[in-house]
Amino acid sequence: MDKSLLSGSNTMLLLQLLKDQDMYGYQMIEELRKRSQDVFEMKVGTLYPLLHSLEKSGLLQSYEGEAAGKKRIYYQITKDGRQELERKKGEWAEYAGAVMHVMQLQID
Amino acid sequence: MGRMNKENDKDNVLRRDGNITEETDRKLQYLSRLTEQLQYRPVRQKIYREYEDHIDDETEYRISTGMTKEEAVEAAVEQMGDPVETGKALDQIHRPEKVLLPWLGVLFVLGLGMALVYYIQRDMQGQLWSLVSAAYPGRIHINRIDLFLCIIIFTAVTYFSYTKYQKFSVWAGLVLMITPVWYFMHRTGMGENICQILDDAVPRILGGEKGWIARRYYLLYVPIFGLMISYWKGKPHQLGKSLLAMALPLVLSFDPAVTDDELGSWGNFTFWTIALYLVFVFVMAVQLEIISLPKRRTTWIAGITFVLAKGIYMLYDFAVVCHAQWSVYYHHTGWNIMFTFFSEKRRQEYSTLWKTLLGEDSGVPLLLFHVQIMQGIKWIGTSDVLTQKLAQDQASADQVYLYITYGDLNTLMAYVGILPVVLVLGALTAFTVWLVRRAWRQSNRTGRLLGTSIGFVILFRIFYATAQAFSLTPGNHYLGLIPVFGGIGTEDYSGIAETLALYGMLISIYRYRNVS
């Protein structure tokens, strides 16, 4: 798949993942792969800088948690993050709808 | 980095294998190259750990798919990408902000204040100068050593990460809360020997009024209280409670203090400070479940009760002053100054009252002098009444000295005119708001709270001192120090140091946002 299609929506995808539960980095990559049925495979080099950037912007916050007996740095979406997610979802819906119209596609 | 390798190598799976050295080395090489790109060293450990955990998880997965350990580690590190490129991306995110411009901005304002001191002194001629300088020989000058110390303090606070002293906030708060008790003992003469040393410590080094910590810097309680609440709550604080914590010291600051000669301004200040202290201890005891009461409701009730009590007291104070019976305690405090500014009739009443109560009218010329400088005239050489009184009265010379050396805003306005001073204060306000907005842009709630409360303290003091200079509010010399301008004279470099420390903390909060 053309990776440029993914890059513009990375923030939205991560926020959506964290909307339902807190996760650590490796978990996010696996979950994203699973939910997209192996279509999306976010690179580590993209993931952590993005997570840190989102934390700096106040959309996420991190804390130390435990998974399978190991300490991990978990990320949690904030209230600002939820608002940003809704905004991005609206933008994406508008974009996707426009593409569909141009391509004269229909969802079966 | 060697110490970090030992402490953070948690790869227990690989430890059991004989080929451990090569695989671990490969991982460590990657992590070293990654973290080397981070210029701000304190963030390196966290990032190192996060990436190491990721490599370990990926390695475990690949081993579970049938790879050998060596292959698994190699593949895991390979899929991490270029460590240099990733490290540089992280460095951009985690680097402290550049703050040279705000740092220079504050020093520029300080320089402006110093220039004013110099020109005021240079222009002082004739009898006024000889009187004041005779009373305080060699004291009216710019103390270069003290000034240099203040700049050192400012720079150190600016470039020291505020997160490092966050963990001491509770202890700092407890110590600060003791200061009202200490101040009470000082003012009443109890335990004088003990209090004296602590009381005079800072003024001895940098000059300024005695009782430096306890007395007029209770507005510093605002950021300290905010920091304590943020830290002690352990999770993102509730803004409402934090604002309440800020409001309490603010309420305390309105101290007209001219209702009764026995209480006096210091008596009132002491009373309300002790009351605030007790209320805060009570609220903390409830929050920590030492006293079993509903936490939220108790905090709100205690805060609102205190504010109401002080409000009622202020109304009572105002009513008493309106009757002009006891309003001569301290000539430039109280609601009186408002009345005398706006009313000639009131000035006459005040003069008569002063003569009746004290048998002389020594306060009146100074009051008239106050009114005159409100009109923006140059006071030097034009205040004939004042000059005459100075020739007779050492106490009056003391008061003029105070005006000059404590950076009284009235003196500044009289010297350069009202408009320039108002413009500079406006610029200072805008600059402070700019700093606070930048400090606000971070996800660290403690930083946001602390930045907001410090900015609040500074802005409130600018506002209140300005309003006081225009006689729009009761006078209160505990708040009289305009940031940086305050103490621009010869005695009160402790005031300058305090203001610079506040600005330094604000800049530090902006500089180290999200760098912890």
C-alpha cells in the first residue's frame, strides 16, 4: 500500500486506538496491524516521535504501568485528545466522502 | 551511558544464552546512537528505556515464530529504523525552548529602572538633596555588587529546570506556612533573638525591609500553594480548587488597616495571615483524611467563609474610615488617599484631624505632596511645603528617602511623567502575559498551574501598585513593589531579587515544558 496515504492520518489512528484503552508503544503497533487486517504497519521510527509530540501538545499523557510483570510506559488520551480526535474524524469523513464522489465509488 | 546500560538491561531472555554479548551489544549500540542525538540529557533515560522495551518485545515475538536469538535481535533492531534520524526527531521535540529573548527582556526593564535611579539622583539638587543625603550618607547610589547578585539569581532560576524542585514543593509549602507564625512572633517581640537572625538574613545580604520572607511576600504563597496542591493530589488537579487556593492569599492582600490605632496595619496583616494559615492547615487535614469530613465541600466552605469574612471586614473598615475618625494611622495607606485626591474639602478635614489627634500637621505636607505628584509634576525643587518640612523634620526626610529608595511609583511618575510610566507598565504587563501564555502551552499540569499562579502574582502586583499610585485603591506597601522597578533605589535589592526570581521561574516553566 502507498505509505503516503497512511502518514496523514497517523495522529487520528493513534488517538482512536487510545480512545478505548491505554496502551504502550509496541502494543499500539500490533493493535493497529490487527484492526487494519495487516494493511497498516506503522514504523517505530514514526510511532514514538509522534507519541511524544502528541504528549507535548497535551493530547496524550504518559505514565508507568505494568504488563505481564514488566514495567511499561503507557499512553492515555486526554480530554483535549478526545476533542482533537473528533475533529480529525470529521475532517477525514469529509475527505473520504469527497474522494468517493470524485471516484464515483459507492460503499456496498 | 555505561551506568545506564547496567541499570536498564532487562533482557533476561538473552542472558541465559551463551551468545549474549553480541546480541546485547547490537541492541546497546542502537540505543546509544539513538540517545546520543538528544541534546537535553535528562530525557535520555526515559527514551532509552522505552526503546529498549520495544526491542525486547519485538525480539521475544520473533523468537516465538522460530527465529534464533541472534536472528531475532538483529531483525528487531533492524525494524527500529535509523537511530540517528529517529534520535534527531526526538531531540527536536524534547529540547528545552530558547529563552534568550525573554531573559534579555527582563534585564532590559531592570536596566530601565536603574537608569531612572541614576537620573533621579543626578537631578536632585539643593536643599532636598543635602537633607536626604546628610541623613543617609553614601546610601543613594546603585549597588553594583547587589545588582550583579540579583542578575545571577535571575539567570540561575531561569536555566534551572523547575521540575527538579517540584518534589520539594510540599516541604517548601510547610516551611512557608510557618512564616506567618514567625512574623507574628517578630512583630509582637516574642522570641526576638531567634526571629532576628532569620528575619534579617536576606535584607543583610541584599538590603530591604526586615521581615523579608514573612512580611510582604505572602503573595508568594499563591504559587507555592498551587504547587503543593498539584503535587499532593498526585494526578491532574482540579482547576477550581487551585483557583481557590490562589484566591485566599489574594483576599489577604487587601488590608486597608486603618480602622484602629491599636490594631494597625501590621496587626491586621498578622491576624489575617494567621487565620489563612489555620484555614489552610484545616483544609489539608481534611484532604489527607486526618479529620473525617467531606473533602470537596469542606474546602469550598472554608474558602468561601474566609473570603466572606475578609470582605465583611473590609466593608466595616471602609465605613469607619468614611467617618474620618481613625484614619490617620499611616499617611499613605488606607482609603484616605482616595478621598484626599479627589476632594479639597477632605484634605482640609484630614489636616484638621491630624492636628487634633497628634497635635501637629506633619502628615499634611506629605499628603499634599502625594496629591501633587499625582498630577504628574516634577517634584524636585517644586514642592516648597515639603522642602520646608524637611528642613525641620528628620522623620519627613526619612519618608522622602523611602519614596526614592524603595522605587515608589509615585516618585517615578513625578520624575518622568505619568504617561511614560503607564506605557512601560503596559509593556511589562503585555510581556508577562506573553510569558504566561507560552508557559501554559504544555501538557505538564504542574507547569501550567505554577506558570499561571506566578503570572497572576506578578500581574496582580503591577495592577494593584498602579491603582494604588493613582489612589484608586487603599495603599498597602506590602504590594507596592512593581516588578523590577520595585526597589530600584539603594536599599531594596531583595525586592529586585524576588521579582527576578519570579520572572526566572516563569521563564523556566516555559523553557522546560514537557522536558522532565
